[in-house]
Amino acid sequence: MDWQPHVTVATLVENDGKFLFVEEIKHGRRVLNQPAGHLEEGESLIEAAYRETLEETQWRVEILGVVGVGLYTAPANGVTYHRTSFFARPIAFCPEQKLDSDIEQAIWLTPDELRERRDQLRSPLVLECLERYLKGQRYPLSMIY
């Protein structure tokens, strides 16, 4: 069997000191995550980030840059994810956009509110991405080709 990483994107959206997260149901448990998902055939990483953010939060955003790129192997299933994390700002709320079926709701949280709910994080990447962003780890979109 050939091993392959799963290519994913995540978007950290900031507005007035709060960040946009999703509450979703995974393995029967309500968890918090950035808007995130898998790259689809024929789309760029940036296009995937726009699409996933809109589908999971009903927010259209402007992608501003990259927080980082990394690998994560999920202990629950052993799958390795190659994740590109972007940062963005909100442009418009689009209530006509139906939320993905596994999304309970999109919520805005401060960094401290997220830290208080760390036991609900889908993976350690959620808080790690936020902390990297808050420490100034931000790169231009031009690094993506």
C-alpha cells in the first residue's frame, strides 16, 4: 500500500481581537477547529482556503498570508495531513451559504477563550496555529506557487 499525506488547508480569520472557529462533530464529539478541509482536484491551496472558510462559516474572507506549513499525524486514525495555514480578514457574512453538514456553528473567540476550551480542540494544530500567528509568524502569499 502506498503511503500518501492528505493535503489540507486552514484559515485563521481575525476581527477586532477575535478569531473565527467552527464547532463541529467528529467521532461523536463536539470539537473546535479553524475553518479547514481538504484540497479538491483542480484548485489551488488559496482557492481551497477561500472555499472551506465560506462553506464552514458563511464568511467570505480576504486571504492575507501564510502562518505556516506542516505535517500532523492524527493519533485517532494514523493519517498524516500536510496542512497549509493561512490568515485572513472577514469581508462579508453570507447567510445564504448553507453550512457543511458536520458544522454545528461558527463562533468568534478571543485567544484566551480558545485557551480555556483547549480540551475541545480537534487537534493541537488549532491552538498552535493561533499562537504562531500571535507571535508574528506571518508570511506573504507569494511563497505559495
